[in-house]
Amino acid sequence: MTKVLIVEDDSNIAQLLQLYLEKEGFETQAAPDGGKGVELFRSFTPDLVLLDIMLPVLDGWGVLRKIREESKTPVIMLTAKGETDDRVNGLENGADDYIVKPFEMKEVLARIHAVLRRSGVAEESNPKKLTFDKLTINMESYELLVDGKRVDTPPKEMELLFHLASSPNRVFTRNQLLDEVWGFDYFGDSRTVDVHIKRLREKLEGVSDKWSLKTVWGVGYKFELVS
């Protein structure tokens, strides 16, 4: 399991980050000050550190220097200021990225995955291959196997199916799917989702009675597992 250390003196923010990251499959620990942060870094040996700048005992820059003296573990700085100096300072001192408060949890998660990918850390919490009855969705090779046969599927259809199947029985609205699959910069019509679902259904209809792509009327879609 991928481990994330949160060094943050605001307990509300720290708890929120922990709740959200653990829900996403990460193992977390939190430190309320820089001194404790350095201690936990050594005992917990995280794969990534979320590090606030304004901290009691030892500030974020001090913690970052201590970490860099002994490790190349990825560090994402959390700053309330958003000033260019802070960002430049962080990156020059060995931070891998920075996030300006207030932030959205979605952004935090996207940044964590991006930094872990760049640093070559294998994310066990983020599998690239899902297998169900007569269905395999492999995002490493972008292959869809239906009843043992490879089915040509455009990348966005693959990403949509993978996203739904990664959270079985969870209902996603069209806007959530646009945001999470197509990305923040997509300004198209939400009917795009309907078109992609229709095409996926044509490939998957009647393959198995253990799962299905369901429409939840007035809400959106889900990948339903039948227990």
C-alpha cells in the first residue's frame, strides 16, 4: 500500500486529507509540527510527503532540508500564500510540486498520482488492471478483453469504463464523469458521456449476468456488480 505522510498543523485539514486519502486506498500518518514530521518520516518511511510551510517547532523548509539530507522521497508543499517566491523556493530546495490553499481534494489526488508517476513509485492503491467475470480492463496496454477476445476500444471509452469499474456500484453523475475522465479543461456537452456509454454497452451487452453498465435515471451511471 502506498504510504503518505501529512505534516500539517491545522488538525481539520490534516484529518480531511487523511480521510480522503485513506478512502482512495493510501495508508497515511499525520504530524502536527515539523519536529514530529521529521520523526515520523524516519519511522513511517512514506512514499510521499504532503508538507505545510507554516509549521510550529520546525517550518516546512527545515523539514524539507532534513528529508533531502537523507532521501529523495517525493514532497508536495502546501502553501497558504500562493506567492511566486514560495513556489520557486520550494522547487529550488527539492520539493517536487506545490499546492496552494485552499485546495480541492480532487486536485490533491491528481497531484499525488502525477508526482508518484514521475518518481517511479509503484502505486499499489491504484491498480491498472481490473478483472471481472468474462471481462478484463487493462489500462497498461489499453486492452479490453470481453469473453476472452480482444475488443478494439478507443482510449476515452476504456478510461470511462475503467473509472466506473474501479468503484463498483458507485453512481457517478455525468458532470463527475466529465470532470474525472475528460479532465478539468473539458467544456463539451454532457451528452458526450451518454454516447460513450452507448458504445460501451454495444460491446458489453449480455456478456455476463454478474455485472452490467446501469443507468440510474435522473442521476447518472454505475458499473453494477451482482452479488
